[in-house]
Amino acid sequence: MPSSDRQQAFRAGILACLPLSPGVMLFGMVCGAAAAAAGLTPGQSFALSWLVFAGSSQIVATQLFAAGAPGWVIVLTGWVVNLRFMMYSATLAQHFRGTTRLERWLAGYLLTDQAFAVTLARVLDGRKDIPWFFLGIAATLWVFWQVASLAGIFLGARVPASWSIDFVVALTFIGVLAPLLRNRAMAAAAAAGGLTSVYLVLPLKLNLMAAALIGAAVGIAMETGMKQGKRKR
Amino acid sequence: MADIAIWGVIAALGTATFATRLSFLALLGEGELPVWLRHVLHYVPPAILAAIVAPQLLAGAPGLAATLDGPRTAAALAGLAVALVTRSTFATIAVGMAVLWGLTLL
């Protein structure tokens, strides 16, 4: 691709990112503030933000740090939250043929839910300038995220507890969860996951791991059941 | 946890996450996800997101002692309704927080 086309795609990516920025900034600030409140040093909190660079996983790790979970449980649970990226990676790779290794590694590092979702919409529009469009949106989101994290780390402690700002985390997750509830199987997976994490008390804070596995199993069973039900009719 | 152990956990989680993201991009889509893995990956996000949220909407310790927390549960349901209709995280947060603040101030 000529470099002017690349620049154009990159710029289109930056523009496409702007409508998402308020939500991303708010989530980033909450993640930064939560890490600092859990007792991580500012350096550790910021490292979480640029090394892991995935809000849900950062929040899970933060909560487990605060709860005194063992290190291996934190790594395992935080990683399970990020397994979905493998699916995104597989989809995105089909549109990254002909790119350099550096471009692919950058794209891998910068891969997020939002960047993937917006890029997928462009794929469905039939556009061919996917790699640099993706890099434009993903790099911009990265900058917004890091700035917001720093703001959260250093300003979070000044927000009075009576504002219940911690509840923003729960609402953010609800906002991410709702679009996934497209059918009964997905809803069943979510319901099973939620119930498991509340009612199944496991040592070492393994509840979330168990909830992810049980929820996935219920979703798959439901999907299989729905397919068989259709076949019988 | 010791300071050095915290750094180790952050580095390990960061590395595992990067490897997961890079996986198929590095292979340039040469590999294919097995169907069973695709299924698991499809259903893990709703399960784990709900698992993270659910305890925060209740009062009391997890387990059979957990009960509904009036304002938080109501604010979460309002947020869920907004999220389902608008699909906007920002609107979800705005409405949910407004309901929570309104109910706790009353």
C-alpha cells in the first residue's frame, strides 16, 4: 500500500476513535484509581495499564490483589478474562496479509474490544485499508487509555467515598456485557456465571475461574440443546 | 504480597495477554481455531463479565448470606436497561450513577 494511502487509513482510524473516547477515558480513570486504591504503588498501577492494557482484566487483577489472592490465581483469572483476544486475533489476521512483522506485533499489542469492533464494521463495509485503519484507532485508544489511567492513579484518591465512584466499574461491565446478550445461550452463560460467583464460595478466590468455566459450559449446552430442538421440529 | 511478587504478577499477566493477542496475527491466520475452542471463547466473556459484576450488586458476603442491596441493585437494573437499548457505555454509567445517587440521597 502506498504511504499516502496508509496515512489516510491511519487518520480515518483516529477519527473513528473519537466517539468512543469519553467511555474509554472514564473506564481508564476508574481502572487507574482502583489499582491505586488496592494498594499498588503508582508505578505498579501504571505498569498494569500499559503491560496488560485491558480494562476488565486490570479490574479483576486489582480486586484479587486487594483480596489477597495468590499470585498464580491472579495471573490465571486475569488471563481467562483476556482469552477472547485470541478470537479477535484470528479474525484480524485474515486482513493483515502483506504487512510487516512490526505492524503485526504492534497490532497485537494494541488489540482491544473497541478497536476490534470498529475495525470489523469497516471490514463489513468492504474496505481494504484495514491494517492501518486498525493501527490508527488502536494507537489513539492507547494514548487516551494511558492518560486516563495516570489521571485516575493520581486523582482517584481525592474523590470522596460517599460518591460511590467504585460503582462506575460495575456499570462499565454491564455496558460491555449487554451487547453480548444476543440470544438465550449467551444470556444463560451470563446468568450461570453471575450465580456461580455469588453462591459458590471457593478458597483462593477461584470463584471467578469457576464461574467462567461453568458459565461457558452452560452456554455451550444451551446452544447444543437449541440446535437439537430445531432439528426435531 | 511482597513488592517484587506484585511486579512478577503484573509482568506475567502482561506477557500472557500479549501472547494471546498476538497468537493468530503472528501466524497470519494460517492456523484455524478448533471448533470446541471457538465455542469456549464465545461463551467465556458473558460468563466472566457477569461473574465480576454480580457480587458488586449485592450486600453481605458472597454465599447464601448474600442479599439484594436496594440502591445498587436498582441502579444496576436501570443501567442494564439503558445498556440494552442504547448500547452506549457512557449512557449506562450516567443513568446508573444518577439512579444510585438519587436513591442514596433520598
